[in-house]
Amino acid sequence: MRTRLYRNGVLEKEDFPIEEVSDHLADPDSTVWFDLCSPDPRQLAMISEELGLHELAVEDVLSDHQRPKVDIYDNHLFITVYGVYCDGDRLEPVEVNVFVTSNALVTVRENDHFPIEEVVARWDAASRLAGQGVPFLLHGLLDHVVDSQFDLVQDLDAQAEALEEELFDDEPADARELQRRMHRLRKDTARIRKVALPMREVIGTLVRRDQRLVSDPVMMPYFMDIYDHVLRISEWVESIRDMLANIRETRLAQQGFRLNEIMKRVTSWAAVIAVPTAITGFYGQNVPYPGAGQWWGFLFSTVLLVGASVALYAVFKKKDWL
């Protein structure tokens, strides 16, 4: 468990017991943050009692796979967002639930794959804004979440562009490997889309004028900057989806083109074989023909067979059918 106490914009205390939270919250000049990772119902019940949280919000924490959202209650906000974690080639969203009161911020992480230390480092780097209280803490958390999504979407876009270029290489990659990469990229894009697109509604709700939490003129530009990044991510994700759809269609068109090329070659070889077959079949008939029983007749038939085959091969080769 991580805890922090800010008083009048100055970091005063860290890693104190959660039982002391109510004592610090009694001081209007204090701002408290504490973090829980995979808490049990007993810990959540203690938090709910300390902060007076709504039972539906606590119930949502215990329910997995919540949609990114903002719930507004009488004395606090409940926010659900998702960080992103890459386990090798697999992308895994990590749920983070946030309780926001007038002078307290509580983060509840699904597991330790969400790097809370990076959020703390972001707060320390912008400590000049600590005097803004809870909005300062909330901004640092959301800014980290959105930036991590932005970096991931940027990487997915680079992978999609590289995949698009490989389709037209002179020496195409292994077809099975190319198909596997396309499938993985489409799944990752679908995962990030589920957690990134609803962030427009989350940040949009927070920056509404009727939400007094971030109406402070000092913090509003910072939240609007996050909102701008969220819009860019949403547009970028949709662009990647369109690009992957085009790649898939191009891939299918290429496969159809290669199939036509194969059919042309098979047909050409069949034509080449058909002419010698016709000639030998004709000379094999039981009727007189020029050169029958003579040595030059055999020589003439052989030259005719080879010449016709070579001529057909040259014609098909010139037309790029072979």
C-alpha cells in the first residue's frame, strides 16, 4: 500500500497507515492519496467507511471488466480507466479504479502490471502544481494513462505501416507469419479501441463546466491537453482499423492474382503438351502420311514437334504466362 499526504502543496508524509487517513482528511489544507493493489473486500470496506463511499462504487471495484466511465455521487466521483501492459506479443489492459473526493484520491489497481511508480514520478516532476490538490493528482494519473495509450497506438500504427509495405516487397515474407502478424495486430487494435474510445466521455465529463473538480483555471488547460490527446488517440485508432481492413483486402486481392497467375501457367503448359500430343497422335494413325516408313519422315515429325513446342513456349513466355 502506498500513501501520501500533501499539506498546502508540499509533500509532508509518505507510507503512513491507512487508519490515519480520516485524521488527515479533517484538515481542509490536506490532500491525501493512497493506492491499493488487488484489495480484498475487507480493505474496501475500510476505505468506504473512512471516505463515505457509495456502495455501488465499491461494488464496481469488485466487479471485473468495467467499461471506462465516470460515475458522479453526492460526495465523490468514481472513475474507471485502463492502463496497457504488453506481455511479450500480447496486449493486456489493466483496470484502475479511482475514487475522487474533495481532498482525497484513491487508486485501486487490478494488479501490479500498472506502474504506479511512474505516476508518482510524474507528480514529483510537476510538484509546482501540488498546491491545486486533488485535481493535480488526478491529472498526473490520467495523463500517464493517456500517454501510455498514445505510445501504444503510435507503435501499432508503425507496425501497420510496416505490414503494408511488406505486401508489395519483391520477396514477400512467409505467408503464414504474415497472416499471424495481421491477426495479432487486429486483436491488439480491437483491445486498445475498447479502452481508449470511451476515454473521450471520461475526460469530457471531467472538463464540463458544471464539474467543480477541475474548474480551477490553473488546472483546466492541463485537462484540456489530455482531452486533445484522447481525441487524437481515437482518430488514430480508427485510422489503424481502416488501414488493417485495406491490408486485408489487398492481401485477398494478391492471393486471387497469384491464383490467376498459377492458372495461366498451368493452362500454358497444357497447351504446350497438347501440340506434341496432337502431332504424335496424327502420325500414329494407321494411314499413309509423308515420310511413312522413311528415316526422314521420323526426322520431320521430330523437328515439327520440337519446333511447335518451342514456338508455343516463346509466345507464352513473351506474354508472361510462364
